[in-house]
Amino acid sequence: MSAEREVEVWPDEAFGPAVASEILLDTRRILDFEGRASWLVSAGRDGEKVARAIASSPLLPGLPLQNLHVFFADERLSQDPSLLNFVQLSAFFSVLEGWGMPKTNVHPFLQLSSSKESALAYEKEIIDSGFENGCSVAWLSCGPDGHVASIFPGKERQGNLTIWEDRSPKPPKSRMSVSLEFIRRSREVFVVAAQKEKGEIVQKAIRTFDDPLIPATFCQGREKSAWRFSSLTLAQTF
């Protein structure tokens, strides 16, 4: 059972703070009710924009971060550290650690001998951490081709909680990702886009569901499906 999709468009200057506030308020509510929570985070320009807004939000210091775990939507298999999502979001994690999150609560993909080995190891990490039923809040950026994480249009999807990809249309070729099944197990799923070049695919995506050629259309949360866009992506705003 998935929640009804909610589409909101914010003026570009308000997009980051608005989405960050919503995520933080929802996370606080979940933490207060359940005692622990988890995020599934996406890198890329829009994922990083949300992360920066969360890091600078006045709502962050009041969050009991010792009870929050962070997982990655995807990662590249690469010997170049600068290409890794974990490294690109390192400043964000430094802020979280500064406000009390233990380093052990951040769960990066391991760089093992193959994308398959790394993906399967991450699946075990998710299960061993007790989050096999999905994360509390996921935020995923939608690519100009409709991809999310490293789930690309029309590609075969192997795996259970995680998948692997060795013929990515975007370099590097080898990547690891959580699966659409795992994303859909999440309590809340935010799909975000704040770039002008994503307007065409977003217009298509908001009018359809479960289209294999637009993986973002599968991204629904169990209790909340929040599609949040900048006015650079869609024209309609508050």
C-alpha cells in the first residue's frame, strides 16, 4: 500500500529550506514516536542541495541525532574518492556528527572487488542494522532521464534490497544501489528536482505511475509520497 502522491512546487530560493524543514519535522515526529529513525539519502546536485539546507536549518540542533541512522541510495564503484557520494556528502555528515550523530550511524557502501559484492554486502548491512523494512524518510533526486539512485530507464534490475549495475549509461559504469522495492518500503519518500533541464521528464513523471522507462514513477512511500520541485523545474509555485 502506497501513499497518494503529493506534488508541491516552491520558488527556487525557498526550495531547499522548505524541503529541509519538512524532512526534519517529519523525522522529529518519527523519533519521538518510535525512538529511532533512518534517512535514505541521495547525492547529485539536488540531493546535495537538500543536504546543505538540512545542515544549515535551525531545526537540526533539536533533533536527537544519536538515534538517527543514514543510508545511501546508491554509490559508484571507483578508486577515485572524489567520485564517491559518501565523499561528496562528507561536509554534511561532519555537521551531523557535530550535533551528536555517532560516526557508526552513517552507513556507506563498501568498495569491494565488484559491484555485485558491494551491493550484497550493503544488503547485509541494512538487515544487520534492523532496517530491512525500509527507511523512515528517503530523499531521492530525479535525473533528467527519470532515473533515481542508480536505477536507470529500461535496465534489468537484479537483487532484493540492493541491486548492482555494470553498464551504467553514466560513468562510471559500475554502481551499487538500493532497489525500488527497498525504496517503496520506506515510510516517507521525497522525490526532488531543482534544475531547469529536468522539467520535461518531471512533467511526464507526475502524470504516470510505475513506468519502467521513468524509474522515478515507482517512488512511493508507505505513508507519504512527497514530490517536491523548484520553480526552475516546474512553473507552478505557491
